[in-house]
Amino acid sequence: MSNRSLYNELQQSALQLNTRRHFLRESTTGLGALWLSMQGIAAASTNHLPVHDDQNPLSPVAPPLPAKVKRVIYLHMVGAPSQLELFDYKPDLKELDGKDCPQSFLEGKRFAFIQGTPQMLGPQFPFAQYGDCGAWVSDRMPHFAKHVDDVCFIKTLQTDQFNHGPAQLMVHTGQSRMGYPSIGSWATWGLGTENSDLPGFIVLLSGGRLPRVGKALWSSGFLPSVYQGVQCRSKGDPVLNISNPDGVSRDNRRAILDTLGNLNQQANEAFGDPETLTRIAQYEMAFRMQTAVPDAMNINEEPKEVHESYGTKPGEESFANNCLLARRLAERDVRFIQLYDWGWDTHGSNTSESLKDGFVRKCEQVDRPIAALLSDLKNRDMLKDTLVVWGGEFGRTSMGENRGGVQMKFPGRDHNPGAFTIWMAGGGIKPGITYGETDAVGYAPVENPVQLRDFHATLLHLLGFDAAKFSFPFQGLDQKLIGVKPSRVIDEILA
């Protein structure tokens, strides 16, 4: 091939790589670049777009508003625990146990499994009041019950999804469809991380299974992929392939990364693709993680009394181990720590889904570790700037589960998107209060209903963001965690 032919082929390839943005930027009159800059100024005047270091997309960024918390630990009970067996005490429901459900409860409602006329199901466990605030807690959570004066209960959270996968997506991404960033991704995009040796967003799993929609719950969606959650394990190597392969030293790995970094930097200067910076940052993060992650995830070095308080067993996959890991990661300034615990779907179809069996075991697995986490954070003076959130994806019905009009063999409840309980504790939250009230049987709100987008707006507010202005331009829209419907910060629960 002649030099002229080679030149023409290279020139054609370069033109094919050019985008409309390149054309506007490089227009000889400069009008294209001027227009782009004016668009950026207009967007910046109304929306908050965090500006990270050019070479580090995870560099720490100050939020636009005063922040009440620096980090979040989110405890999600996968499958939706029954609020009626834990925190929403309804003595009237006990009197209705076994009676046919009123038709007014069924008309116009959609259920996952209930058909025909189910029977009402009373609370399966005794309740008592605890703390100075007098919060009602069942006997399934005796350790947690000692901490109710540090907790704010929201008992009227609502969602428009009644199946697990879409409902879990709604809780963690604000949308019922895949492809949207999770809360943790929004937080790390907006704030970066203060520890450059660890990811800003870490995910820990227990219960033996992934959530229904898997890694979509900690996806970065349309945000750069550097902001997605990094899944770590409490058993075995904390991150797969964290160790160098046989025959590759740390110095060898450093030399390889330096060469890759130079190549990627040249590509970034040529094309300005943000994913190139993401790639550079992720390679460098992975290199640093080889030292930092094993240290952070090593709970063996914790004293005996700490292991006893959490109920941990080093080397196993467990919720208890993950709660202790969450405290260790929070100490190291990881921005968002997400715990998923599978096994809370109590329909009553078998013993593991029975409120009298599987539900009891799940409560035993989480009660003590949650109480220990709250105590640990408080004793270390970390609860004041750490937000702890507990909840599921929806609530449970006041009537018992039936399928094909037949009551289940074991006591269980169907999905109820109309009202469920979450609790929050820590920085910026008013402790020892309950917000919202459900009706006499715990089926629907009668006071202060809360939409998920209100909960999201409140969480972002605590991190220092105006949810209406915190957005990312994608597909012609300013995409937001709260979506397009009106939302409000729940000022009544703020300290």
C-alpha cells in the first residue's frame, strides 16, 4: 500500500471516530465551542454537576448544601420482612384473626398470589414497648429493642410495585426498570470518596442467594462505571482475583499498569471519553485494593468481646460478619456500604417461608448484629455522621396468604406495597420517634404517607444535595434519583 493510500485510510478512520460534539468543538468560527460552553453554564446554574479531579473520577467533592452525614450503611432485608411481626403493632388485627377479609380491602387491589377471599391473620408474636420513646417492638428483636431511642421509624412508606425484582429496583434506583444508577452510585458520583485505596461503594451479601435482579441493584446505570458498587465477600478472598497470579510480582503489576495507563491517557486526550478515565482509575484502584482490601476485610484482628457482641464467625458468609465489616469499612471512610440479606419472603408455602419457622430464624440471624452495629458506631462517636437504614422492598398484607382461594399450610402473608416500615438512625435524624400511622390492621396509611421518592429526597438531603437539582444528563433528560414526579424532604424526621 502506498503512503498516500495509507494516509487516506487513516484520515477516513479518524473522521469516522469524530462525533457531533467533536465537530462543534472544532468549528473554525468557534461558535460550536461557545454554544457547548453556554449549555454547560445553563445546566450548572440549575443543576448540581460534581466536578472531580481530571485524573481521578473518585476524588472527594464537597456537596452543594450542608451535609448531615458523611457515609451510609444500608441494611436491606431481601424478600420484605413483615412489619406486622416486627414493628407495627396492631392489637385489633389479633381480634380479627381467622375471619374473612372485608371486600373493601380487596377491591381494586393487585396481589402477587392472593385470590378469592382470604382470612385475616393476627400478629404471630407478642409486642412490648421499649425505651423512653415507648416504641412497640415484637419479641423477635430483643437486642434491637434496646436501641429504639436512637431510631426513627417510618411506618407508612409506599411503593407502586408488588413483585420483588421491580420493587427492589424502586427502592435502590428510584425506577422499576434496569439501567438506572443505585443510591450508592449517585452518592459516590456526587461526593467521591475520602479513601483512595478503597472503592467508594461496597456491597456485602448474606443469606446464600443474590437478590432477585442481582447486580442491577448496585449498578452505576448511565453514570460512569467507576461509580458502581464493588461486591466483596466475607468468606474466602474478599474480591475475586485480588491476588497476583503465580509468577507475577507487585513490581511486575506496577510496570504493566504504568504502560496501560500511558496508552489510556493518550486515548483520553484524543477522544475525551469519560470511560477511559474510569478505566485508568479502576486499574489504579485495583492495584491499591490488593493491599487495602485484605486489611479492611480481616475481622480476625477484632478483639474477642467484639466478636461476641456481633455473633461473628470469621471465615463464614453471614450477616453478622457483614455488619462488623460495615463498621470497619465505615471507619475507613467508605462512602456507601450496602448489605443485602436474602431469605425474608414469608408466604407460608413451606417451613422456610413460615412466619413461625423461617422468619424466626432470620430474625435470630440479624437482631444481635444490628444492635451491635448501632452500639459500636455510637461508642466510637461515628453514629453522628453515619446514616444507618434498615428495610425491605414492600410490606406484608394483613390477611393470610392463600393461593387459588386455599389458605396456606403455614402462616404467611402476601406482598403489600401500600404500607411498610423502615427505620433510620444516625446523623441528621431525629431519634426516638415514629413517623406515619397505618390503619387499625396495618394495611394502609391513615396519617403521613411517604413515597419512595420522598425517602430518596430525604436521604440525598442528608448527604448535602437538593434532589430536584441533583441530576445527570442522559438521553435528552436531566435524570434524577427521584424521577420526574414531585417529591419532598421529610422535614419532620430531621434533627
